[in-house]
Amino acid sequence: MRLDCVVIVRGEAELLDCETDQPVTDTALLRRLDGLGADYDLAQYIAPGSALHGLRLVGGDLRLRYDHVLNRLFAESRYQVDQRLEARELELVLHYTRGQWSDGVGESFDPCHKAGLSGNVVSLRWENALTATLQSSGESLVTVIAPLVTRC
């Protein structure tokens, strides 16, 4: 039986004021970024023959999501997959996505320009805990959490 699933990798993001390097907490500004991102296809960069390649992931866009309850921004990448993944496989997707956010597509990610927020920059907090959740028909099947990364 074919299973249509989505893997959602989610992590913290901040809107920073370029002059002060301080987080922006203005709700109106944060809401302007909700849904903005880029239609990257992170899955296209997965190396053939790798364990990830065998999972047959499709997609991997990068979008900002505004959480009105927390008044916070989150970054999300979503992949489609036609099979149920185990926790160890979700961890592979999570770590791959973290790598893309930190030195791949994350380096050129600039939704502030689209939102008309010059003087601000979005920082993807990839060093903080990330989650990867496998969903089918809107129901969460498996979630894994990556630990914080210690910087030396």
C-alpha cells in the first residue's frame, strides 16, 4: 500500500535588526514574513547512493512560519515521501536539512527583501534544537528532536 507522507523539519528563526543585531519582536513585522521563503528543492542535492537517496524524498522548500501564540518565527522545510520513515531515517533528513540551512541554501536565504524589510535580516537558528515530523493525512506518525549543537 502506498503511503503519501510529508516530512516537516522545523527550527527557530529570528528577525534581527541589522544596526543593533537584536531580535525584532514587533508582531506586525514578524507577520509580514509568514509564508515567505524560497521554492528550493533541497532533495535535489542529496548524493546518489547515499542513505538519504534511498528514501526517495521530493521537495524540501524553505518557508518562514509565524506562530501567533509564541510571537515567534520558525523555519520549515517540507519533503514528500511515499513511505513511512523510521526515527533513524527522520534523523538523517533532519541533519541533512540542518546542513543545507547552515551552509547551503541558508546562506542565500533573504525573505526580508520580498517583505520590504530592508535593514533587517532573518537568522535561521540552526544551532538550536530542530524537529522532524512524519505526517500522513495530517496526523503525526513519528517525531524526532535533534539536540542543541555546541559551538567551539
